[in-house]
Amino acid sequence: MLLKQLVLTFTISIGLASSACFDNGDKEIQGGCYKFVPQKLTWDDARNWCHYQNPVTASYLAYVPNQFTSNFLASYARSAFGTDDGNFWIGLSRSSNGSWTWDNGFPVGWTNFGPQNGQNYGAESIVNAKWNAYGSSDKYFFVCSYDPAAPPTFPPPQSTTTSSPVAVSTQAVPTTTV
């Protein structure tokens, strides 16, 4: 009962605070914005989607720094993805040396691992907010996160011409009259 009240209070406060995010459907929590994407992709494809589909600022697969954020993501995912079961990708992956890293480069401090940790890519359970590790070919819904206060990032300007500059002479051209 207490958990339901906490989630309800949290959901209401999140709904009121969403205006700082760039898209109306994104949700703000503790200064970060989260985009719930109801498309099933592999972890790599989901990460690429997050990196390249937000034209305003840098975004990553979800950064989950604490239990509060983890619980919110699992709770909101139920309605965003239309299911009470399953998993969604977060930005956690195992590096070649065996340590876990966040997609955004932040250090891994707090963890919430469940029993299934044999693979290399982190997903969060919609049921209990626990993290499990899955393989590179598994496909799940996913959540992206970004900092709404970060300066905008834009692609470098595209060149519209391929020709080289034309030299212009400033000398007078002699004329002949007949």
C-alpha cells in the first residue's frame, strides 16, 4: 500500500514537472528526462536510436542512478508499453574487462541486479524493477534519457557546393574602338 502511494505521488509530481523536457511525452525525474520508446530493438539498435533520434541534445539509453528512478521507470513503463510484464533496455552494458558501464559514461555506483546476469546488456523488469542481463540479439522496448539543461547539439553544417572558388580579376579590360 505504501509503495502504491509513493508511486502515485511520484507519478503526479513527475506529470507536473514534465515541462522541462523537450518532447511533451517525455518524463522528468530528478533533473533528467526519459523517453519511453514502444519499439522492440536489440540493445545496440536501441542505443543508436537514442543517440541519433534526438536532434536537440545528446541522449543515451536510460541512466538509472537510484532506486527511486528505477521504480518510476518500471511503473511508468507499464502504461507506456501497454504491458504488465517483460523488460526494457537501459543504458547498462558489460565492458570487455567484465565491469558494468553506463551508456552516458557515468560511473556505476548503485546497482539493482536480479538473478539473471550471464549476458552483457542490461534490461529492467517491468514487474519488479530488477536489472537482468541479456544477449545482443534479444529485442525489447527501451527508454532513452537526456539532460534538458545540456547545451543543444547540432550536426556540423553541410556543404551545399562542390565546386572550387572562382578567381575574380580586378584589372580593367582594354577596349578597342574602330
